[in-house]
Amino acid sequence: MKIHTITSHDVYNYGASLQAYALMHYLQTIGNEVSIIDYKPDYSKARYNFWYISPQYRWRKNPLLRFCACLLLAPKRFYTYRRKKAFDTFKLKYLHLTQRFSTLAELEQVQWDAQMFIAGSDQIWNTDHENGKDPANYLSFVPLGKKRMSYAASFGIDYIKPEFQDMIKRNLMHFQQITVREKRGVCILKQLGLSAVQVVDPVFLLPKNEWGKLSVSPSIKGKYILVYDFGRNKMMQEFAIRYAKKHQLKILSLNDFVSHSYADYNINNAGPREFLGLIKNAECFISNSFHGTAFSIIFEKQFFVFNRKDAVNSRMESLMEIAGLNDRLIMNQADFEKMDSLIDYGTVNYRIGEYIAMSKDVLAKNIL
């Protein structure tokens, strides 16, 4: 079958790039012709747009204020251009893309020849962000009569604001199957009168050895713990320092923007393949990253998870529940005593294996 997927594939985020690759590649391995719709609206280009200021700031239309703000942000934006290059290289080599589209209107003008369209994973339906408000991510542009489904789509929030409910329900009513990544997503859709199935994130569809082949190993001397901290979490920093000292390990920090002074090594220019290699070769992974945690499980690593401040914890909670690893959550300093506990991957792999088999079965039944 000829299939097009749409997802957040080009936003310079490790999980976004790798989940897009995973769904595409898995569907190819079971005999389908798959392309990712290269949809790149203006809101998805912000991270490396020097003049971008979020629409939430009303003063952005004042030329002087906009110029001053962009100057203040310039060091951070220029700092990450080597990282951007690594992502662009991965995209060009590993993602099979359609032509580029920038607007919903452009998508609506196409005479699509694919038989099936899949709204892919990650937080494409998070209405706290622009992508969740965009009808394109609910396949609104797909002609009636074409097959539509979602695979592991994520809301990333606990409820949908009333102003978005009608748009979401109207578009998803045309789906032959809705699958979501979190248990909370099933509840959200039930409140809208829609049924959904919870499935695993696409990265779990590919086996450990395939991810190992794709990974690039870092040239780091000695054993290390890998820290990936989105929000400069003080408790995570303290835990990492204690863990490293106790186990006589170096601290390696993977950074999107700012380096961490407490780390022995700071990696600022890693792409998706390097991200895999850093986790694969770590002794322990300490983070608040959903996909970092997912790959820790895939590579059977010891890991610890910290909460994030931006209300996207439902996806982590769902993953920990599926894997039976709720004890890896570090909620306060009293949980530091867990740092010597080890994960029994025999049990974890059995539990996740059941979900993976079910998820593959759901895909197979809809791609006929």
C-alpha cells in the first residue's frame, strides 16, 4: 500500500526525528511504500529563525522591541547551528519525504495518490502549541474515501479547551482507526464521543539491533552517565553528581542550548544518530526526556526520570506504567535512595513486548 504519514519530523528534536523515522521504516519493512509529508508551516521554523518572536508576545510587532529581543536571543540561536546541521543530514539521508508544503492550502490543492494517510506520533495534537491547533495534523486535507488513521498520536495535555473540540471531533470522525500514545489520550477522545486504542510509541516498533546499527558511538574516554535536562532541574543536577561520585563515573551532559558547568563533558552538536549512541554507551541515563527514556529501555540501560515543569508528564507516566517501572521516577530527595536499584529487563521486555505485538497487530489490521 502507498502510505503518507504526517508528523513533527523536522523540528530539531531527537524524539520527533526518530519517531518519524521509526514509523516510516517499520511500515516499509512490512511491504508498504511510505513517504512522510514534508509539511513545514511557519510555526515549525521558529527554532532557527533569527527574527522569530512567539505570537504570544503582543509587542513583537514593534520593530525596535523585536530587534532588541532578537539580539538578546542571538547567542543562543547561533550556538546551535552545528546541531542543526546534524539534524538536517539525518533528515536528508534517512527520511523519505514528499515535496515541501508550507500551508494547509497547499496540501488541499494536491491530487493525492496514496491509499492511506497516517497522523503520526509525538505531540501533534497538543493544543497548547500551534501544531495541535492545525487541522493539517488531523488530516483535514485528505479527500473523503481515502483511508485515515492515527498511530500513537499524543495530546500531551490533560484536557482539550472548548474552542478546539469541534475541529478535532469533526476531523477525527473520518478516521477508520484512532490510536494514541497515552492512556490520558483515550480518556480525552472518549469525552469527545470518540473511541481510541493506546499503542506504543513508534520507536518501540523497531528492535534494539536496528537502533544500534543506526547509532553513532561517541569518542568519550571512560565510563559515563548521560544527563539530558530540559529545564535546568536542580534536583536532577544533585542526583547526577551524587550518582557519578558513588559509582565513579564521569558526567556527560547532552544539551540543546546551554552547557552545564557540573558536567565533565558537554555535547552541544549531537544529531539523532549521536543521541542514540550516547544512550547506548552510557552506564546510566538521567533525564526528563520521554524519548530518551524510551531508548534507555530499548537499549536496556539503567535510568532515572525526573518531572518536567511543562505539564507533559502523562506520556512519561503511561510509559512507566506499561513497562512496570514507576519506581524509576524521582519525585523528591527521599527517592535518591533508589539510585542503587537495578532494572530487571527480563520482566520489562516481557511487558513491553505484549504492547508492541498488540500495536503491530492494530497497524496490520488497518493496512489491508
